[in-house]
Amino acid sequence: MKGCRPLTEAEIKDVVRSFGGVFASRDKALFLLGVKSGFRVSELLSLRLGDVVQAGRLVDRVTVQRRNMKKKVEGRTVLLHPDAKAALSVWTDQLKAAGYMADDAFVFQSRKGTNRPISRCHAWRVLEAAYQVNELTGKLGTHSMRKSFANGVYQRLLARRAAGEAIDPFRMTSKALGHKNINSTDAYLSFLEADIDQAILAV
């Protein structure tokens, strides 16, 4: 969703605690994988058990196949963050207990039909409910997960550069997002305009 803002670390923690009901584990796993990997919601929903569980254990790196990427140019592989891994472990155990054992079973199962993922619209409704419960304001949606990932990566890289490392936080964030065009990253980090405003006022 264009113009969505990222979530703060405190807001992410609040949202994680907000999922309830029969599919709480699924929704928590979806959200944590989104904010910890930077995959788009359509990419997350394309994941199948064979993408995240291999040889009976969760993978260390998750790959979204090229056919499921936005421009279908190439796939993208991301390190599986421990928080996302723990949430996925709980959910995939529930899937297996429910009989979803095949590699081609979708990870984020819908209760409608046989082996279907939830829709992007349903994912939005799940997150919207969590945002409302926590009385979060501003433009928020499914894309806020990816924006949160971008913001978190960029801020940590900035801190490393401030500590003396010879790195380029902007280009490294661009790579983490899988952007081929650096201009895409420039537009992506547009929420940092508030920092620019503060710098101007401090001059």
C-alpha cells in the first residue's frame, strides 16, 4: 500500500501480542516473517511448506521463487530471523498436526477450500484489526511490514557507520530489500523526511 508508514519497535511488539483466535499462530508467523524479512505480502502468501521446512527442520534462509516475485526477474533469499523462526515453528507444527504435510502445502493456509493461502485482503484485515486494537494511527497496511523491515535495517546500518565502520547504509538497505534500482530505495525510505526536517531546524 503506497504511503504506508513503518512501525516502531514498540508497536511491533504490541502487534505481535494482539493476535488471537484459532489462527493466532498463523497470523503471528505471517506478521513476524513480514517485519523480519521484508518480503511483500504477496511473496509471503506464496510460500509453501517445502520453502520453509526441509529434511524435517526449518530452513536458515527462506527463498521466494522467481515466479512469485514482483517483477519475476529472480528469486530472493533472506536469512530467517530467530523471532520469525520461532513463530513459524509453532505454526508449521500446527499445520502438520492438521494433516498438511506435503511440500506444496501453502504455509499461510486459508480455511476456505483445500490447500489455499489466505488472500491479500484477508491478510490486510488481520493486520488492520491488530492495529486498531493497539490504537495505532497513521497510514498502516500490509506494506507496513516491509517498510518496518527497511527502517530497522537502515537504522542499524547507520549505527554501525556512526561507530566507525566503512559501510554504505543506503546501498546495503537497498540490497536487503532486493531492489535492482537504487531510486526505488530512495522512494522507499521517504518516511525519513521527518529526520531531514529535524536536521533543517537544527541548522
